[in-house]
Amino acid sequence: MKKMIKKRKKVSRARGTHTHGRGFKKKARGSGHRGGVGKAGTGKRADHKKNLTIYPFGKSKTLRKKQVLKLKTINLRDIQDKFKGKKEIKLTGHKILGLGEIKEKLTIHASAASSSAIDKVKKAGGDVVIIK
């Protein structure tokens, strides 16, 4: 059996040195080497303001976008198998797809439906009602 070797964590690296990987000793003292907090150093001089266009501050626009409702999909053949004997079916949060055939006259209430599914249901004498 192989002996397990304990791997040293990266946190422990450079802990014996004076500078801890920061170069000159004086640089590592306090927060002076960091430069500041937040937007520090962005608009002090004229040539620095261009950074605002490259690295804009604030929340991104993707956070403001509304989430698109993700619909579950169900095929006509699955509806035929699952809901035998029912005349009216309510499938909120589902999109009906046209795979398979339907033989019964059904009224299906769903959030969305493909054009082929609507055609097949109407051909069988049924109806598809889209719920908003």
C-alpha cells in the first residue's frame, strides 16, 4: 500500500521570509502599498478618467435583466399516455411539442405550444389554449 503524502497548503508559502512576496520591506507595512479602497485613484488626473469606461463601477446591467421563465417540455405522445380518459388538461409551466400523434379530442391549457403540436391537436378535433 502506498504511503499518503501530506501536501503543504499554499497559505504557508513565504511565511518565513521578511517580505512575504511583496518585495521591499517598507511596501508591506500597512495599507499604503495597496493604494486605497474602492474607487481610489480613478479620477485624480485627467488621463486617469478613461479607466471609468474600461472598468465601469456599479452594478452590471445583467443583474437588472428579468429572468426568463424556463418552461418544461412535454410531447403529444406523453400527453396521450399520461392523461388517458381526460378531456381537459391543464399544463401550466409546460410547452407542448409535436412529437407523436393524438387520437382523442382534447382541450389542452399550456403556457406555450409549438405550431406542429397545435396543428395535430386541431386535426384530432381538439383545441390548445395558451395561458399567459
